[in-house]
Amino acid sequence: MQGLMVKDDAVKSIFTENLQTHGAYCAREESLKREEEAGDIKFVCVSNNNIDEHMIWLIELKNIFTRQLPNMPKEYIVRLVMDRRHKSVMVIRRNNAVGGITYRPYFSQKFGEIAFCAIASNEQVKGYGTRLMNHLKQRARDVDGLTHFLTYADNNAVGYFIKQGFTKDIFLEKERWHGCIKDYDGGILMECKIDPKFPYTDLSSMIHRQREAIDEKIRELSNCHIVYPGIDFQKKEAGIPKRICKLEDIPGLKEAGWSPDQWGHTRFKYFNASPDGTVNPKLTGFMLSVLKATLDHVDSWPFDKPVDVRDVPDYYHVIRDPMDLKTMSRRVESEQYYVTLEMFIADARKMFANAKNYNSPETVYYRCAIRLEAFFSSTVQVGLQSFLHFQQ
Ligand code: ACO
């Protein structure tokens, strides 16, 4: 296609830079995964097995639990952590436990009960809790053969468990768990179904791949990645183009669904531009008469020319898109600029809005803007009515 330029880099950036590629979730998971790969942290699963190193870690974990779960009796925590039917998945850094989850697998019922879950206070909300849970799920599925977890979540930890995929609705058949787990006061029973396939410890790569697949699909269905060259558009004074650029020559316009019959199309059909693209002379005459009446109005003086920066030094810092009656007159006289009446009215509205934005309501400029705007609107309306009448 002539004039079409698809830049590979631009395409890529639309799908990778403009869109969010890493949520906080992925960023934290990836950073912890890298730490794991570098050997700075490790996730282990241990139980009371008389191995010295494991016993030290278990005692450190027990200490984290007693500090982080003050409502739990210490003796109860020690008992379960050291109970040989319980296992503890822990995050270890520099040979010290940073946090962990103690759970009891019920192998025949294929579910596990999470007894305690905590991260040392100075390490919370850094992603350890999530990565720990992901390691736990992967291990519980692949090593223990479990399909579900149940836990009595502390009221203030419900938010964390919801983010880890736990629900307050229990779908697991009651016969599978009833009688196995004890009721706790002050906690909410929550359930998590372990997915049979999810790569829990590599979720961020999966999310990346899914995102790429979605981007690929969007590229198939949409053309928003196609970048066309810009147009050489130089303006004279008052924003009037130096050289008229034919609309059909604007790269990408037709491809975006534009057709030549839309050129100069206006609500006021009798002012439609002619097919060769020139402004309707009736429209030019109409706009000139409205402008003349507006300029003759007693309140037009603040608007008759562009604001002088020597009088109002900060004006152009505040008003980024200025407009005035002189600029509008030039645009009308160029017979190239205002192709529709709507464009002319839009410039006038912008001029009045600028005045009301920059000046406060008690100022003379603001009041002039209010009165002149009312006059301008009625002049356009009355003018259109008499124009129509004259046409009939
Ligand atoms: N309530 C609501 N949201 C939480 C909570 C909480 N108490 N703690 C963490 N989150 C959110 C985080 O803001 C984060 O959200 P985001 O992904 O939208 O940013 C998400 O959960 C995961 O955060 P992580 O950094 O992975 O979690 P963290 O390492 O802090 O571990 C934990 C969470 C274990 C709850 C930790 O905060 C903790 O030890 N808290 C005190 C002890 C506790 O309450 N344990 C649970 C008791 S219930 C039980 O043991 C069965």
C-alpha cells in the first residue's frame, strides 16, 4: 500500500511500552524468583525430623508465629509446629527463617489445613507471603497430592487470603473435611482449590506469555499498531495552512474509514463545502456578517485582537489555546479555514471560555465575555433563521 509505513519498533512499543506489562504482582514475583535463582533465598518444606538445621528453622518459625499471632496460645503453636503430622513451608534467607506456613496434609481426603501463616514483621508486604503460598500450593499438589486447602483465617488476614485465591464459600464436600479441622473463634473458614496445572512458582512467566498472546490477537483484529507518516503541514499566521493538503492524500485517513463525501459535511446543509473542497461562499458571507456585528458590539474590545503578552505576562502560560476576533476574521477571509459553520462557532466558544477561565467573575473582561457570547449566539441564530427564510 502506497504511503503506508509500518515501523516494527513502533508496533512493538505500542504493545509493550504503552500497556502495563508488569503489575506489582509480577514484579514482586519475578524479583523473588531471581533471588531464589541466585541462591539468596530458598523455600524449604520441613517437619520435626531431628535434623539440627531443620529444628532451628522450625523454632525460628515458631517464634515468628508467636509474635505475629498474639491471640494464639504459644503452647498450641509449639505443639502444632513440632507435631510430626504437620509440615512447614518456609522462606529462608541467610540461613534464617523469614516466615512460613504450617499445614497438615490429610492425604486420603486430599486436602490440607493451614494452621499458621506469618512473615516476620519487617519483611511483610514485600511479596514473601505470596511466593510462600505459591510454593506451598505447588508442593501440596505435586508432592502431597492435595486438591484443596482450608484455613481459619484471622479476621485481619482475610484480605491476604482472598488475594491468594481463597474464598469464604466452601465448595469442598463437607464429608471430606468435617471432623478433621477444629473450629476457631475469631476466624473465618476459607477454602482454596489448587489448580491441577498452574505453574504456581512460575506464574509471572505464564502471565507474560498470556499477555503476549492477547497482544498478538489484538494485532490480528485491530490496526492500531499501523503507524502512518505524518503530513507536512506548515501554517501561516492565524493557523491558516500554507499549502492546501488534499484530504485523500493524508496517509491512513481512508484506511480509517473516511470517505470524500464526509468532507465539509455540516449540520447546516445549505453551507456544505463544494465537492472540489472549497469553502461554500454563502458560509463565508454569513460568517463575515456575524463577525462584523460582533466586532461592532460595545463589549467586543477585549476580544478584538490577540492578548498582548506585555500587558498580561502570564496569559499564555494559563491559556494554551488562545483565540480572538482578529484571528477569526483572518480565518474567514482566507476562505480555506472554516469549512463548516461548526468550526467557526467552536472558535468563538473557545474565545469566550478562555476569557471566563482566565478572569474571575467580578472582572469587566468576564462580564464582557458573558454579554458578547449571548450576543454572538443570538446573532448566529437570528442570522440562520433569516438566511433560511431568504433561501425559501
Ligand atoms: N490484609 C489484607 N491484605 C494483605 C494483608 C492483610 N493482613 N497482608 C498482606 N496483604 C496484601 C498485600 O498488600 C498484597 O497485596 P497486593 O498484591 O495487592 O499488593 C498481598 O496481600 C500479598 O502481599 P505479600 O507481600 O505477598 O504478603 P506478606 O509477605 O505481607 O504476607 C501475611 C502476608 C502472611 C498475612 C503477613 O502480612 C503476616 O504475617 N501478617 C501477620 C500475621 C497474620 O495475620 N497471619 C495470618 C493469620 S491467619 C492464619 O494464620 C491461618
